[in-house]
Amino acid sequence: MRILFVLSRVPYPLEKGDKLRAYHLIKELSHEHEVNLFCLSDTAVHPDAESKLKEFCSEVYIHRLSGIGRIFRLMMGFFNSKPFQVSYFYSKNAQRVFNRFVEQHIPQHISCQLVRTAEYALPFSTIPKSIDYMDALSVGMNRMADKANWPMSSIMKTEYRKLRKYELDILDQFDVRFIISEQDKELLSLPAELHVLPNGVDPKFFEASNTTKTRDILFTGNMSYRPNVESARFLVNNVMPLVWKQLPQVKVTLAGANPASGVNSLKSSQVEVTGWVDDIKSVYDSSRVFVAPMLINSGLQNKLLEAMACGVPSLTTPLANNALGAQPESQIMIGDDAESIAAQIVVLLTNTEKSATIASQGKAYVEGNFSWEKEAERLLQWIG
């Protein structure tokens, strides 16, 4: 089958969840199918990106969106019914280029990642199409709006309403629809069939390591992404003071690309902010405990899958575990506020037997349930 993927970001390097998901699914599908890739880009493209992707894609086209055009389209978003992010990523020039790309490669299936790319595929009514909603975006936007200050809260509420309408409007334009977790499926509550396609884990994370545990508490992620920024600040400002009362020497590592000022400001003698890490597995392997205190984000957290796959005893909130589905107290630890999260961190750092149980059973759970190969096969059954 000739499959054309349409993405709003170039899926390399893998510092964001949507990039990681697209990269691994495309790579798996390319083993037996011809995969072509049409990417939009609103940032500088990594110099190795195209060559890396062409290792398994038949053709890769990267369309760079101009800065002036993006700003103009974003402003125009206030005057039309489409979500701001759809307006931001949609360009008539890009549409013309995309149309030629389709005519040249004659795909048998078009798969769009995120609603922000849907507009490009809609004109091709005779070609079967699928859309990866990924997360319950409208719900996540509403949660962020509730926590934001004015005027951002008002803008986010507007985007929430636009997103919700658009998620419903495009529903019947796609033959197959899928999302990352059962929790997100329930939150989105679409009046049509919506498949659940979880993320997998790169097999390298399951490889045993003899790395010395030089870090105490680890949190990872794209550190410019608002839910991660909020979680990092909550961990350091609200949770850790309670931990330090009992374990004053414990240190925290915040590892991930593009740390925002709100993350960089957390640096201290007890808080390390690494920025981009070339080998994130080595950071997991050197950590005693992984904490993902997610407060506002829905969706399956790649960071949790990776940490657990590496055998790091992990702790998260009910919100994040609803998507993960791990068994509390045996495969993962759960805390729903600063006090309970701090208490669980202390347990994992001081109770070696409990920590070992969470680590081994958590790893087994991820290994048995999250495979890119299996998820690619599942996707192919739906679109094939």
C-alpha cells in the first residue's frame, strides 16, 4: 500500500510526543509498505532530518511556513470559525504544493496527524483517509484555560470552543479515526467510531543497564510545553519542600529540550535543568525514581512508558495513569496532591523492596502492552 502521512512537524529529532509517535509508526509501516511524508514546519529544520527520514520513507517533502504568513493567518483566526492552530498551519500555497505531491505519488491512503493538518486532505474525497486525533485536544485546551490568567484564559476558551466544533465537523470526512488512549476517547466523546491506538516504546529502553544511580528524582519532557512546565514547577515548588523536610540531600533533575524561563528559574544546588539530552536512556538509567506529576494534560505520557521500560520505579497522578492503565502500588505509585506525591517519593527512595517491586512489575507491564510493531499492525488493519 502507498500511504501518505501529513504532519504539522518534521518528526526528527524526537523531542516531542507527536514527533515520536509519527516517527515510529511510519518506520514500522515502511517495512512492508511505501510511505511518503509531507511535513509542515514552522521552525528551523534539523540538518539531518530529511536524510534520517529518507532511510525508511520513499519520499519526504518539508514545506516551510513563512513567519509573516503564520502571524497573518493566526490573526485571521479571530475572524473565522476554524481553530487558531488550524488557521496557523493552513496555507493556500502549501495546499497547492500538497495537491501536486498527491498527484505525483497517487497514495492509496492519506493519514493526517492532529486536526491541524486535516484541511489539506479534505479536498481528496475519493482517497481513503484517516486522522490521528492523538489527545482530547479540546478538553486539554479547556483545562489550560481554567488555569490561565486573562487575557490568555479568554483566548484559550475561544480556542476550546473552536476545537470542539472542528473535532466534530471533520468527523465524517475521514474513514478511520483513532486516538492515543481510552481516557481520551471517553473525554472526546465523538458520535462515531474512534479507535484507540496507544504509543509503543523503542526496544532500546528495555535493554539492561549497569549504570550507577547518580540521580535521585527525575522528570523529563519537552520543557517548553506548558503542561510540562506546570508539572516541573509544581514538583520543585510544592512537592520537593515536603520531601526535603525528610530527605534534605535529595536532588531533582529536569531533563528535556528547550526549557522555558519558568523551568530555568528552578535551577539551584538541588535542582538540575539539563536542556536537550542526546541519550535520554542514560538519564533514566542513572535515576532512582521517576516522577510525572501531570496536572492538566490528557493523553498517554511517553515519558512514563520510557522510564518504566528502563526499570525506573515511577510515580504519577491519577490523570496520567488513567491513560496508562498501570496497577497502583504494584506497577506504579500514584499521588493526587503535593502531600501524597511527596510521601510516595519518600517511600520509593527509602523502601528498597517496594522500589524494586514497582520497578520490575512496571517494566513488565510496559513490555507486555506497548509495542510500536503491534500498534502499526493494528493501524494497518483499520486502514488496509
